[in-house]
Amino acid sequence: MPCLDEAAALPWVLDRVPPGWRAIVVDNGSTDGSARIAAEHGAYVVHAPVRGFGAACHAGLLAATADVVCFCDCDGSLDPGLLPTVAGPVLDGAADLVLGRRRPTTFRAWPPHARLANLQLARLLRRRTGLRLHDLGPMRAVRREDLLALALTDRRSGYPLQMVVRAADADWRIRETPVPYAPRTGRSKVTGTWRGTWHAVRDMTAVLNERAGDGRAGTEKAGDGRAGTEMAGNATVGSESAGHATAGDDSTVTAGAR
């Protein structure tokens, strides 16, 4: 769970972590006591001094030990209680990567400019990989060893996109499942500022310009061992919406069909 000054959201987020799951909070230079609050609420805290969403995610991935890891935002916009639904197809061997397709609960949960940018990104991703995805949301599940084998290099805003692009290049089975998306607690570090938006656009453009096979070692997927489940990313949101993600709404895309 990448974390940068999310003290206000963390208590609710961590209380929503499913029983038996291990929450890994990666503090990315917070100054509001986020690391202390995370530890007080039972999370395993990792410190990633180099700023960047990808840097925090990668630090959490390296700290994880379970076969399947999940990523989710730490700002209260997504509900960690939904992670078993997201991780289920990976645990069952039905998918290699599952993305939570965000469904806003209110108009202000997803500002129009951010929604349009996400739509355009999905179109560019389809042109680059052939994937027909609707969203590139931060809540996702994947096998740890498989993700490490993709050898992701982006340590900023392009990390989530690079994960999908390289997974598609490796012909992974990629699935979407709907998840409620509520207004975040506090201001977004990306779309909340012009600087953050510019950095995100730059990072993602660089990822889309990658050629298949660039900077990657092996991409063979790991075996079917299904030990534990951990949250190596960032997580959060409304408990009353927990029942809205249904398996019947899932869509699976095989990247090889281009």
C-alpha cells in the first residue's frame, strides 16, 4: 500500500483489510505520521525514501512473501474489503492479472478531466497491445513471482501502466472486475495538481512508446502454488459498497488476440 501523507484515511483503510491478510504500507516520505498510524493499526511498514508511486509499489512487492499480492490506493477511495473478489481469479488460476474497474459512487469521486484522461489512456493501450480494457485502476491482483519476472522499471506514475503493457506483451490473461470508487480523502498527488498531471502524462507516454521486450528479463509465469495473500500496493473505501463487485460482471481479455 504506497502511502504519502494519508494519515486521515489510514485507520479506515487498514480496518477494512480482510481477516488473515497482511497489509504492507510503504511510506514514501510522509510528514504527517502516516507510518506510525499504519504500524499502530497492524500494518507492516516499509520505508521507501525515493519518491514515486512506482518506487513505493516496487518496495512493497519486494517486502511481500505471499504467492499472490494485491495493490490498492491508501486514500480511502477504494475498499480493501473487496480484495478477495479481485484476487479470486488469480488464486483460482483463471487469470494472471485482475484489475478493479472503478465505478464512481458520486460525481466528485472521479472528476471529468481525470475520467476522460483514463478513457484516452485505455484507447492508446488498446492501440499498443490490443487489450480492450475500460480502466487502469490501482486495485489489482497478480502472482508475485510473475510480476517480478516482468522486470518493471518505471518508478513513477507509469508503473501501473507498464505492468499492464508488459503483461499484455507476455500474453497474460487479464481480467477486469467492477469496484466502487468513492471520493478520496485529501488531495490527489497526481490529478490534484498540474505538476502531478504533467509527470503522469510524461511517464505514461514513455511506457506506451516501449517496444515489446524492452528492458525485460524472463516473462515465464510462476507455478500454481497458492499460499498466502498480501497487499503490496495502496488500499481504501466505502464498506457499504462491498457487495457491488460481482463475478458476473467480469471480463477477461487475452492479450495475444490483437
